[in-house]
Amino acid sequence: MALIVEDGSGVAGAESYISVADADTYFAARGNAAWAALTTDQKEQALRKGTDYMEARYRWRGDRVADGQALSWPRSCVYAFGYSVDADIVPERVQRACAELAVRASADDLSPDVGAQVKQETVGPISVTYADGARQTTAYKAVDAMLAPYVYGMGSIPVSRA
């Protein structure tokens, strides 16, 4: 099934913030051989997973522009770097973050279920041993940095004056 990409118009069935061709260009400029080795179908699946992760993880600033749009972008009332973001685009940083998450999704689950990862626990004086390969949290610092101007701080609550 062909990937449906949000183009800034509020596409009803959009599945990704960036096209395979644009992701290919982005990664080619960065010499990412892992992305280049994927088939088009694998890239489309990874872009869907990256977008799904973004939709679930980030609290975007501003407001969606249309009731029927499938994804959070485009948005109105968003200000970044001291300027208003056009309400008919998906910012380049959002597209690039989607690509970065997609390449990670092609190799691993972006948000795995966390099971019992403690191998040994002692209460006094406190000692914990985690299972081999246990992940404590999933964080993508480079992606978070790309998206920082467009999202509310992680764990913060937006405050406005009445």
C-alpha cells in the first residue's frame, strides 16, 4: 500500500510526515547505509512507525488546522525561533525527526513493552541488578532536540493567563 504523506493541507488519511523520496535524500546526504539498504516497502513501514511514535509521544504547541486531518500537523498558532510557523506546512524539523525515528524503527521497536527487567534487588543498603540488555527508558535525544521548538517540555504543563 502506498504511503500517504501529509503535505501541509491536512490530509485525511496521512500516515507520515515525510515521503520515502525525501527521507532517501535526507539520509543520502548523511551517508546512512542502513536506510539505503531497506526496500521501499520497509521504508514506508518504518516511516509509519516513526510517525505513530511522534503522534503518541509529543504534545505539540498550537492547534490542528482541520478537524478531519489524520495527523497533528499542520498546526496554527505555533511560534518557533521568534516567528510564526505557517499553518499550511509541516516544518522541516518535524519531517527530519520523522525520518530519524523511522530509521530507528527499521532496526528496533521504538516503544517496547517494559517487562520485568530487574534481575536482583536488595533493600538495605540498596542494590539493583538489571537484566542483560534491559532498557530503562527509551529516549531519542537528537529527535527531542529537533522537535523542542514545536512541543511542550517533556513532563511540563502549559500555563496561560486568564
